[in-house]
Amino acid sequence: MASDSCLHTMAYSSICIIGMGLLGGSLGMALKQRGLARRVVGVARRPEALERARELGSIDEGGLDATAAVAGADLTFLCVPVLAITRLLPLLAPHVRAGGVVTDVGSTKTAIVDAGESVLPGRFLGGHPMAGSEQAGIEGADPLLFEGATWALTPGEASAPVEPLSELITGLGARPLLLPPEEHDRAVAATSHLPHATAAALARVVADALGEAEAAPRLAAGSYRDTTRVAASSPELWRDVCLTNREPILAALGRMQGYLAELAEALRQDDVVAVERFFRQGREAKARMESARRKG
């Protein structure tokens, strides 16, 4: 736990977390274990969720009334699905205390930043930690979830000051990355949203194989596990992500379909060179991405 003198220097003394799922629960644990706030208040829809959050050490106290919780908070994290964030913002805005800041952890940013900065000019800052798992709910919470993760901050034209939140994120062990919300959405459409969509499709293809080959479950090894892991994620969460990042995701899906069509045509033509080229280009693309990640 941080010393009392250290806590006095913190930009945010009281932090509210709305949504006690995987991200909200992990965030609360990390804040409390690292001594980054004097008071962490949780908000959930069910009393039993708040009780479990207290048992796991995610919050100091909790309640069901989000408007009351934000009224006493220096900083509020919205850890709910994307469409719920855009619905909550206008409801919460009149109750945010003077000087209070609101941020979020949503997977898409353009729609959220537009909504947040319109109702809380100068007091909203969009955010997205690139951390999580296929697990849902507070039972999967981990205080080390954000350790070493990139945490995107996406200020618009009327955002809250970046530096205090950036410092808090660094204190959580994550790496802040500033970029425009539109750039964020184009990037994650390819790096996050498309992989979830393709994992869901692949899981369906493999399930279809059950009717064609009884041995399929015993032959589903590492490749299957690695590429379908995120297919176990929340359907409701990914519904909202896709609906709020429609155009970038459609563009990414189009590129994916084009590449798969190349392979299909090469197989139809029995084109040995083209088949090998397909996999070579994939390996080279993977190497370029990994090289860029190491430099970043």
C-alpha cells in the first residue's frame, strides 16, 4: 500500500467504477493494491455483484445508484458495454461533481468521445486498455491485468486534461498511448475486432465438422485453441463493438475475404506457387508486425 504522503499527491482521491465485470473488477483491485486512490466505489446492477467485489478486494464500498456514486467521485471509469456507455453519459453528466472527470474502457472510441465531450466538455477523456480475456465477470478479475498493456487515450477537441489520467494509468503498470479516436477505431478494427469475428466464424466451421468427422474433437489441438480462444467472449459486448465501429470493421472484413478468396482460387486452379505464396506472405506480414511491436 502506498504511504499516506504519496496518497496526498494523487490527482484522484475518490474513484468510482461503474460496472463490476472483468475490467471493472481488475481495475478496482489494481487501484487498491497499488494505493492509487483513498476510496474506490463500485456500481453494479445487482447487490450480490457488489458484495463479491468487496470480498475480492475490488472496492471499498458500492451501490446501485450510478448518479449518486459519480457525485462524490474525482474520477469515474465507465466499465460497461459500448452502447451502455453512450446511454449512460447524458444521464450521469448533470451529477458529475465540479472538477470531476469521466473516462471509459470501451473498445470503440469515436462514438463515445463524441457523446462524452458533448455532455461533459473539458471533463471527459476516452480510454481503452488493450487488456482482457475471454472470461466475463468479476470472477476472472486480475490486479495484474493491465501490467505492460497499452492503454489508449483518445482526446477530442473538448477533452479533459490528459496528464493526470496518463499518470494514473502508468501507476497501474500500463503504457498510455495518445491518438485520435478515428485512428484508434481503424487500428482496432484490424487488430482486435476482426480477430474476434474470425474466431467466431472459425469456431462455427469446426463445430460443423462434428457432423462430418467424429474424430474432430480429438484432433482439435493447439491451432484450434489459439485461434478460437476469444470466440468464448461475451456476444453482447461484441455486438455493441461491431455496431459502433461498423465501417472500419467492414473494411477489415473485406480485406480478409479478399485474401481468403485468393487462396480458394489458387486451390481451384491447383496453383502450387500461389498457395505457397499465400502462406509466405502471411509469415512475412506477421514478422513485419512483430518487428514494429518491438520497436514501439
